[in-house]
Amino acid sequence: MQNRILLVEDDQAIADAVALNLKIVGYDYARFDDGQAAADSLESDHAFDLALLDIMLPGMDGFELLGHMKKYGIPVIYMTAKADAASEIKGLLDGAEDYVIKPFDMMALMVRMEKVLLRTGRLNRIYRAGDVELDDYKHLVYKAGAPVEVSPLEYAVLLYLMKHKNLTVSREQLLSEVWGFEYMGESRSVDVKISTLRRKLGLGDAIKTVQKLGYRLEDR
């Protein structure tokens, strides 16, 4: 089951960019550009795993809206242009899980979201791309419903690609996240694991090589 996100942002360009990335990564979401409308909607639909809230909103600001989120136990990440320390402290003390200042890196926002979902026990840990499924609860990988044996490093590379599905990840990112920051080997190690995953799981067409950058696991 997909994690479901509530997005409340009145800047259309930012809302469009965030919504696009939520869709690409695999989140389900509902979107509002008015704080009061978002609050009113919760009475009939509050099945959200996380809320992304702007603070300066028409209808009802994000600080007041946080109270409505707390009523239904929805964790909150603020994403706002209010960069002053007083606003950040207020937001965090009031109960927000994180406070992201605009402009922000979209990949960094996705990572912060995953951390909050994991910390609050809401993160969906079953990932799919085509007929390949990775069950991170059981630490198993399936191809068309049949289990496939993979090594710990192959599993870790696949998990990272699944978490960043449809996004390009660099060899350096994979080396850092999978092998560790202290790893000093050649990036050829990444290429070997990618090649093995393509062969074992029939992902030759799905794991794209992005010239001079890295790889992208595509699942449209």
C-alpha cells in the first residue's frame, strides 16, 4: 500500500514540483492551496501518513493548521519561506517533525519525508517495479511472485534504487549509501552489482544507465 501525503501549498510552481516528485517516487497524495479548505476536508478524509504544510497560507496559516493535523495524528513537515529562527522554533516546539526552508532540494525533501515516516512507524516498506517486489519487512526479493536469492550488497543497491524509483542516482550516492562513506574503491563495484541485478531480476530494460551520472530504475 502506498503512503498517502497531504500537500498544502499555495505557490503553484512549488506545489506542482512537489506533487510531481511525490508521484514519481510512488506516493499517493491530496493537494490543497488553502489552509481552511485543507482543515475542513479532514473531517471526512484524514487517512494521511504525513502532511507537507506551507506556513503562509490563505484561509488558515500553517501554524493553526498544525492543530488540526495533531487531532488526527498526522505528522507534519513545514516547508516555508519563513527562515527566521523564531518561526522555526515555534513550529518545532508546537509539534512539527521537521522544518524545511525554501528554496529546498527536492531529493532532500524526499529523504526527510522517509525519515519521518520511518520514525513514526508509517513508512511503507514494500517496494515494486514491474513484476519485481522487495519486501523490506522480511528482507526478501520476488520476481513475478517467486523468491529470488540476492546478496546483501545486491539487496542494498536494489532497495536504494527502489526508494528513488524514476529518479537518477549517481554512482557516488550508491557508494556512499550502500558501501559507506569510508569506501575508497572504484565505482566499477556499483556497475557489477547493477549488472547482476539486471540479470537476476530481468531488469535490463528497467535499470537505465544515465551517461556520466549513474542509474535510474524506471517504473511508469
